[in-house]
Amino acid sequence: MTVRPSLIQAERVDWASLRCGCGKTGAHIPEKFANLLEASNSQEMTEASLEGHVYIQSLLFEVAVPVTSMIVAALNEETSEAVHLRLLDELISCVGGESHWTEVEAGAPELEIDCQIAAREGIWTLYTEYATGRASMARMVLDVVDADRERFEYFDAKLIDRVRKRAKRH
């Protein structure tokens, strides 16, 4: 069994005290996340989806903040390429969403800001992603989370050609 810092991070969270998009507490999120990390086919990937729990469409729930930290940690872990891409996609949803109306009423009107702050903990992981084959997705995240606009613009000027070349191939 592989030691996964993302799952160790999950142990630090009182999930049962957090609101989930499915209407239950977040107690089931660590298992769902672990299943996502180990998914080996499209059915397992679909079953482990964080949509409907962390977010619904672009609307975030309280569990999104600790999940963001777990995703950033997991980007440094060994996963399949499909899982890695899914993690980046889930991260885009967390940092680019906005609080669900029920979260606003519960006193959490800016969960996306908290997710962006959590994602900044892995800023160099995100820049490494930008410098590799997953440049487009990492660039989307960085454009939202990097508060140092001068740094983002400098790296972007150096790396944007990777995004353009990849887009031309697809």
C-alpha cells in the first residue's frame, strides 16, 4: 500500500462537522477521495467523482476547502494520468466556483477564496504542472490562485507556448 500524504492530510479534518453537497456530512469524503486516487477505469472514476459532494455545477460546499488541500497534495503523488487530469479538473472546480446559496446562508459566502488560499500552499507544484504536459489546466488554476501577478505573468510569458502548441495538436 502506497503512503499518500493527501490521505494523511484527510485524517487531520473533522469531516463529520462539514457540510457536503449530497446533504450528508463530509464523513464519507476521505473514502471517496481515496477511491478516486485508485480509480483504474472510467466506471471507477465516475463513481469516485467529487461532483455532487464538493460542488454541484460550480457551486461549492464546505468540504471543498480541505479537499482542495488534499488535491494539491495528491498532485505530487503517483497516480495514473487519467486520475491526475481528474485531480486538476476537480481543482479548477474548487478554485473557480462560488459558495452554494446554502453555504452563504450558513455563513460561508466565499468558499472559493478559501479554496484559492489552500491551493496556494502548492504553488510550486502548480507551476511544475504548468511546465509539463498538463499546462493548460495548471495555467487555469494559477491564473486564479497566484496572488503574485508579476510572477504569474513572467512564468506565463515563458510557458504559454506550451499551452498553444498542445492546443494545436488537439
